[in-house]
Amino acid sequence: MITHGNEIKLFSGNSNRPLAEAIAKKLNTELGEIEVATFSDGEINVHIAETVRGRDVFIIQSTCSPVNDNLMELLIMIDAAKRASAGRITAVVPYFGYARQDRKARSRDPITAKLVANILTNAGADRVLTMDLHADQIQGFFDIPVDNLLGGPTLYNYFAKQNIEVVVAPDVGAVKRSRKVAEKFGVPLAIIDKRRPKANVMEVMSIIGDVKGKRCLMIDDMVDTAGTLCQGAQAIKDAGALAVYAGCSHGVLSGPAIERLKNSAIDKFVVLDTIRIPEEKQLDKLEVLSVADIFAAAIENVYLDKPMSKLYD
């Protein structure tokens, strides 16, 4: 049986300290003292500078770019807490890296999302809190409890004020998610039908649905290089849309993403702060919404052994 003391301890790695600080503020506490540094040869060194014996420890760390460094930081922090006799260790991973490698797409491919789940468990995590996994079935890769929180309501509340008239699925894979959004707003669904002649090259073929003169919204779980999103937005505008809004939970925004978004037909692009957006990637059309309140509520529920179901209603 897991036992833990009556004191909560929050610690943060280097991936997204502003979010960790916001979560701690929501919980009326402060982040614990921890040193997460790098030796000259690149090895990561962690030292927890206060007692965690018997405590309920929450380690907040997104495994975003640099993915491997941030993942190693998380694993070493978990190991440090375990060896310091923490009562219970929860890995709070707002953005779960490697989630797109959740199946064998070709022969001899790895299933890296499962590997990462195994490593986190073996490192000593007793529970995982994350948000909007790329594939829901990744929860089943873990042999420990996983709470996959929803970022959608935060995005919905923002876009509810924008008088959205059509929700557009940027590709077939996003139809299920987009249909739920359309039903919530009570508006029609349109779909961008496209094909990829080769890897990382997209050709928009047609738009299924009426977008002419409408205020359109595209929603996805993450935006990486933004190619699909920006080409889709241009296709919608070319079809006569009045305005194009876009939103996602995780703004990976790698490679040419920022330049593409800057020059795109998207009028407003909204992301959650599961991944820290550095100053050099800030755009006038980019808005970042905080999920600190959601994670704070989830952490409190875990700490007090209260049900999580209300967070999903």
C-alpha cells in the first residue's frame, strides 16, 4: 500500500518552469528546492535540496524539445525522489513526447511511446498526469494510473467568444476531434481532403463542406511544423472563408513553423502552455492560454485521494 505524508512537494525541471510556478501559485505553495544542472560532458546532475521522505511528490516536466534532455531530467528527478524515500511520486507531464510513435507503421519500427512508458514506471513513478495524449490508447501502455487531462475546454471557452460558424478538420485523422468541437458549438463540420505525394509534402485536394463567408475554426491536438495547418487555412480562405482561427493543445512549433504561421492565412492561432513558447517564437497572431488551473486541480485531487471525474465533465 502506498503511504504518503501530509505535506505536498512540487518540483520542476527546466522544460517549462513558468507553468510549474503558475501551478504552485494556484495551490498556494512554492516549488521545492532542486538543482537540475549539466556537467561539462553533457551529463545531467540532480540534487533535491530538501527532505521528501514520506512526502507526496509531484515532478512537473514536459518532454518537449530538447526531448531527450528533458526526458532524462524527468527520469533522474524521479530516481532522486525515489532514493530519497518519497512516499508517492507523480510525474506531471503536460506534453508527453514520443506519443506519435504509438504503433508500428512499418516493419521493424519501434513503439517508442510504450518504451518511454516502461522507463518512467521503472524509474519509480507511481502515477502520471498528462494532457491530450496524441493517442488515447497510450494510457494502456502504462502499468500505473494515468490521468489524461483535457485541454479542449480551455480552447472552447476562448473560441466561444469568436462567433465560430464552421469547424474544419485539417485532415481525416482530426475528424473525430473536430466533430466533437462542432457538436459542442452547434455548427456544421467541414473536412479538408488532402493527399501526401511524399513525406512532409502535402497537397490540398478539396474541401468537403461549405465555408464561404463563414468564420472557421481548425482544432488539433498538436502543431509541429504547421504545414498541414497553414496549407489548410489557405485552402479555406481560397474557398471564400471570412476568417480562419486555429487552436491546439501543444504548440511544438519546430522547424519552419513560426515563419509559416507568420505568413499564413490564419487570423488567430491559440495554444495552451503545456510547452513553453520562447520569446523568439512569439507572434502577434499567437495567443497562449494557461492550463495551470487544470493541473493544480488534478494535483490536489491526487494528493487528497479525491475522484478525478469532475475534471472530465
